[in-house]
Amino acid sequence: MKKKYFFYTLLLLIFWVFQAMSCDSNEGNVKTTGPKKGSLVIVGGGALTESIVSRFIDLAGGPDAMIVVIPTAGGAEIYRNNAGGAERIRNRGAKNVTVLHTNDRNEANSEVFVKQIKEADGVWFGGGRQWRLVDAYKDTKTEEAFHDLLKRGGVIGGSSAGATIQGSYLARGDTKNNQIMMGDHEKGFGFIKNIAIDQHVIARNRHFDMFDILKIRPELLGVSIDESTAVVVKGNSFEVVGDSYVIIFDGSFWSREGSDLKTLPPSDKLFYFLREGDRYNMKKRQVIN
């Protein structure tokens, strides 16, 4: 009887050891990954610079590319054909730009509505409140068409709300105001997995807001993008383009002059800045030198 009890106790102990190892392994294996195909242009709001718009058009295939602009985050019922950044994109030479919008999920789930996205080379999301994009398109055929566009090598871009929606965690997704970092909408379209994306960060002194998310969801990579600045994502890496900075919250610190002589805060309070031309590997969570 004692031997049998000892045997079962040993099995139970082994089970719990493997469970603990599995949990540790799973936590360590949480990776931030971009789309396997296609590209993303993620802009922190403010003025769209010529370099950013031109990069988006080039990634879509050039001036003859079919581009769909979605201004839904702005909150209006009807939009004209220059809304959501469409005019800026046309002014940079894109010839085939269409504005597409609905607040009706039934329409967003129809083949008629998604037809233009299925034919597009690029999609651009305008600014506003990111939860409106979730309410209109999340878990519909329209969202599926966005992902399919990337799978066929297209480009998705967006500014402000159109930046945050591209991540998996929806920062500032509360319907009450844009100061609540973890609100009543928490899931974005997830073109990048295991990431939270913030915008207008330096212009509005939002440097520390990302910690509100990371103290609850420490497995996420935090990326905060200033105005007139973008990250251009290909695969698991991105390049910074534009006039200002991108702030990285990955629990580490990086500087061109090193950090050996610096007095740094704890890892859960660290962040650092990247500027135009800098590149970053999201999966490895490190700057590409």
C-alpha cells in the first residue's frame, strides 16, 4: 500500500514539474511577429510627410496601384472622396484611390463591400478613434480581406487610430475617452502579434502611458510612435521613417553611446528612442545594428 501511495505521489510530483516547466517555456516563447507577407506602414499621427506617403505608395506597387482608404475611425456617417488621407495620397501621385466606409457590420460582412479590398494593392486607415474600426469591421469579411491583402503581398498603412488598430492589443480603446489605456475594446486587427501600439507620443507627452498596459500585460512589446513618424514593417522587423522618434518598451535599454556609465531604472520602467533609419527586430526584441 505504501509503495502504491509513493508511486502515485511520485507521478503527481513529476506532472507538476512538467506543468511548471511548460508554463515557463510558454511565457518565454511569447514572440512579437509581423505578417509573413506584405508590409505595414504605421504612422504616429500628425502631418503625413512626403517620405512616408511615398513609401506607402511604392510598397503598394507605384502610382497605378489600387488603394482603398478607410476613414471610419473619424466617426462620421458619410465621407467624401478626400477623407482619411485620400487627398494626401493622391497628391503624391497615386492615381487609383477609393474611399470605403460603413458603420454597418452587416454591410462589412457582405461580398459587395469587400470586393474593392479584394482587388486592392494597399489599404490605408485614417485617424480618429480606433474602437470605431473594431465596431465596424472586427470579425467580419472585411477584416478577413485585410489579412488576405497582406497574404498576397500588399501593404496596409494608417495614422493615429489607423496605427494602433494594426496591433494585437488595442491601446486607448475605451469608448469614454482616449486617456484610458486599457478600455472596453482591447483587441486590434493583429497584423502584428503580441504588441501594443501608441501614437502622438512625444507631441502629447505620452511617454509613460504605455506602462499602464505593460504592468498588466508584460508579455507585450510596447511601441509608441510620435507624430509625422512611422515604422515600416516587413516580416518581423521594422525601419523608422520620418521626422521624430519611436519609443520602444521591451524591458531593456539601448543607446548609441552605450549604457555602462548610465544610472538606469528597473527593467519594468525602461524605454528608449529610435530615429529615422534605425531598424528593430520585433521577434528578438532588439535593435538591428
